Amino acid sequence: MRSLDYVRAGSIEQAVATHSKSPSAFFLAGGTTLLDLVKLDVMPADQVIDVNHLSLNQIEVQKDGGVRIGALVTNTALAHHDYIVEHYPVLSQALLSGATTQLRNKATTAGNVMQRVRCNYFRDGHSPCNKRQPGSGCAAIDGHNRSVHAVLGTSDQCIATHPSDMCVAMAAIGAKVEVQGTQGKRSIDFLDFHLLPGATPWKEHALKDDELITHVVLDPALANSRSGYLKLRDRASYQFALASSAVILVTDGDTVREARIALGGVGTKPWRALDAERALKGATLTPHNMEKAAALALQGARPYRHNAYKIALAQQAIVRNLSTLTA
Ligand code: SF4
């Protein structure tokens, strides 16, 4: 049995100072993923720093129309918040498509941003896995890689997908991650927060060792936009995406004024499809143009033995989402 020291943080300053002295410590909020990984011995830790009592559970609408979300706001509270439902339906839908009611009641905004991969070889604790044990290899590349493995942003070191639905919606909306460490506060663009695996798959995000996420700040919603999240998966509940799309659309008649597209289930990080967005801007939403944009979104995808089907599936997730929003 592993024993852990428990520290209940009374302030953000205390939390980050404690973490800076113990790099293998982890911040505990909802605990819906991290405690599993500690019990499985996938995440070696000797200390938990409980941040649940910090005042980071507010949802604040900003003067510019954006929203500042406290790190401890639960997925349930965020999904059902009136302003989010009205102005960011894509985010509400993405949140409600994830996990189960019980998990969403506990899981927090920052925890969702920080969630670890669902690769079975990562979580079994003994297979070769560069993310868990740097330099040990990647059992997934020639192994079973059908469902939680990517076709975009992979490397010869790691091909695991980022599992979050919420983050896909945030990537489409545009956001900043506010963090605080012993050296002060800073803000990280959401698209720069998660890192590609490259040669260092164990480095998953841009946080420094002592930094704590305090807020996620959403950009103001695009005026007169429609948005939606479409998640395709093996079963309708409590299942990770095989492919998903978050789409935000502003149209003038049949012409696209602005389009935002992000993908889940196919990338090693929440995947913004900028080429597809550019192709749609100024175009009419014909089936041909939607399919052309979807093809651009998957340009450069690299299939593995069991997941080549994801390329067509993700393209369909984009076309169907665009069609539904246009109808
Ligand atoms: Fe580990 Fe990544 Fe390979 Fe999975 S895909 S075994 S997480 S290195």
C-alpha cells in the first residue's frame, strides 16, 4: 500500500509554495482521474495538496462578454450555467457529452484541462510507455490502437489522444489559461497549453512544476454565432470520442463569415483545424465546400494499424455538424 502525505491548502500561495518543495506532489481537486492513477501506481506521488477549499469556484461574466471560470467550477455547474448555455452552447454540449453525471458533479474545470491520456498501455503500469516511463518505448504504435489513439499530432514516441471533450470546445472558442506559481501569475493561450508528444511525450502541458491553474478565461462568443458539439463513439454514454467536432459558425445568408472548428478523439491535443476554417470563410455552405474543409482538417493525418477509419469518421463529424448548424 502506498502512503501519502496530505496537505490542505489554505491559499493559492501556500499551495504553490508547498508544491515547489515537493515536485512529485499533486494538486487534488475532484480526484476523478488522479486518485485512480496513484492507486494503479501509474503516477508515483508522495504528497497530495488538497486545493478544494480555495476560492476558485466562481463563473464570472466579463465586461467584454467573455467568461472567467474558476479552476474548481465543476463540469456540471459550467454545463448548466445560463450564460454558457445561451452564449457557448458548444461548451455546454461538450461537457454534457463527457463521462457521467456523477463524475461531472465532481470533476473540475482545471482537472478536465489536466486530465491524462486513456491509453491502455499507459494505465496498465507495466507495458512499454514513453509517457509513463521515458525511453521505454510505445506499445501502442504496433499494438491495439483502435479507439484512444490519434492520427494527428503523433510522433514515433507516443500516439495517445487527449481525452477531453470540454477542451475541444474551448479550443474552438478561444481561451486563456491563467496560472499562478511562486514567481507570480501568467496567462497561457489555450492552443499553446497542451503540448504535442514529439520526443518528450511525458511533457503534456506548458505548466511549470510549481504552477497551479486558477482560471480559464473564454474569449467573447462570436456575435450572431451558432455552435454545436458532435461526438461519435462506440456507445452513447460514458465513452470517449472516436472522433468529435466542435463547430462555431457565423453566416450571412448562405455565406460563411466566420468558422471555428476543433476536433477531439483524433489528435494528441485538442485539435484546432485552422486550414479548414480558412477554406470556409467567404464560401457558401455547399456539400462540396463542407467536404473540402473536412478534408483539409484531416490533411497530414497518419493512420495506424487499427485506427485509419478515424480519418473518414472525423471528416463526417465536421460535415454533419456544419450541416446541422446550417439546417
Ligand atoms: Fe504510452 Fe503514449 Fe505509447 Fe500510449 S501511446 S503506450 S501513452 S507512449
